[in-house]
Amino acid sequence: MSKRAAVEAVVLKFIEALNIDDASNVPLSKDVKYYTMFSPNPTCGEPDVRDLIEQIAPFMKNETYDKMIIEGDSVAVMASIDSVNGIRIKGAFFFELDGDEIKSIRAVFDTRQMFAGKDS
């Protein structure tokens, strides 16, 4: 398997985890960090990041990627998600890998449309 194919396989395991609500097969480094738009601070450490993935996955359906750009151990993914309220949102994930493990995930999605028309 080429280096590029190996990197893509790691990222696809993350996307699959969101679709099946099970992060047990996502190859995470022990000191992985997951930056989301819901918190100013990253979630840190393999157990906590794995737990976060499993907590958010049920709220996202049909996670797909439209484009993946791989440069060495850095990956940018343009993604689409069907939220549980039926709204399709687009955004991006940025990954940094260390060998065959994810060491950093940054998720950037504009979630305002998920709450459009909702009273505060």
C-alpha cells in the first residue's frame, strides 16, 4: 500500500466511525487532540477523543467527503453531514497524522443553519 493510500485509509476510518457511531477502530495516538467549533479548548487524549467521537456521531447522519487533499501526514477533507434534524451542512476536517495514527483533528462546520428558525 502506498503512503498516500495508507493515510487515506486512516482518515476513512474516522469518517466511518461517524457513520456507524463506533470509534473503536479509529487509529488515534495517545496524545491526540480534537478541536471542534463547540469548545474553545481541544479534547485531549485517546480515551476522551474516542468518547467525543461516539458522543457526537449519533447527531450526524450520512457523513461523506467531497474532496480529500493529502500532503505528507497532513490531510484536508471537505465533508457533508446530514444532521438529525434533516439539514445538510458542509464543512471541513483537518488532520495531522503521526505514522498510521491521528494526532490532531480540527473540525470546521457552519452550524448556524442547523438552528435557523429556532427560538432561543
